[in-house]
Amino acid sequence: MKPHPQQHLRHLLYRQRGLGAIAAIVVLVMLSALAASILRMTWSTQLASANDIAAARAEQAAQAGVEWGLYQVQRGSWQGCTAASQTLDLRAGLGMWVTVSCSAPAQAYVEGGNDQGAARSTRIYTVDAVACNGTATCPDANSIAQPGHVERRLQASVSDVQAQP
């Protein structure tokens, strides 16, 4: 005996109802995986952007430290540059600490002479500035592995030419 066509149709509907639930679960899993990947990509982009901004601020702080150090060597309290060093607190404007140091050779170099024939001596001063967003000292070895830590170093040299008697 053949089953009635309505019974056969009812049997097919019950079978397909289970297949629809499985398809809905698969679609939901795929959508949640897509949402998670978009969220992760957005988070990575924001973190990279924040690191870029911190790096630019560290670069500006190091540049300010070099300029401050060069002023101290030429006109300020570091004239002669006897291994001077100072840490600047630039957290209010840039969120950075800057350690500025100066070094110079013990003896001046004799470099040619002036138009009267007198020898001229030259001393080369090197100003080193390290900016970081860590603790109060830069370079900061303890914070270097921390996420978001930024450190920049700039150096500049200036010479001082003087006529010898």
C-alpha cells in the first residue's frame, strides 16, 4: 500500500524542519566569527594609531631636549659640558620624560689658524636626548617590553671655535 500524498508531504516537512535549524546555527556561527574578526581588526588599528601618536610625541620631546641641551651648552649652565645630565619632565604637554646629557672630549682639537696666523682650537660637544613615556628615567629598561611603551633618541653635535693666544 502506498502512503497517502499528504502523509508523504508531512513527513518531508518534519525532516526539513531539522535541517533549517542546523542551517540557522551555521549562519549564526559564521556571522559571529565575522563580527569577532572585524572587532579584532578595529582594535589592532586603534592600537597602531595610538602607538604612532606616542612615537610622534616622543620624537618631538627628544627634539625639544636636544634644543634645550644645545642652549645649555652654548649659553646656559652647561658651558664646557663636563658630563652634564638632566631629566626634563614634559608630561604636561607631551606625556614624556626626556633625559638630556652632554659630552665633550677632554682636549680641544687644533684646527688651522685665523688670518693673523694664530692657531684656533675647536671643541665638539655632543648633546644626547632620550624621550620615553615610561618612568622618570630614560632609557627605561624595565618598561621596554610593556605594550604602548615608546622611546626615541636624538643626538646633535655643535662645535666651539676659539682663537688661542
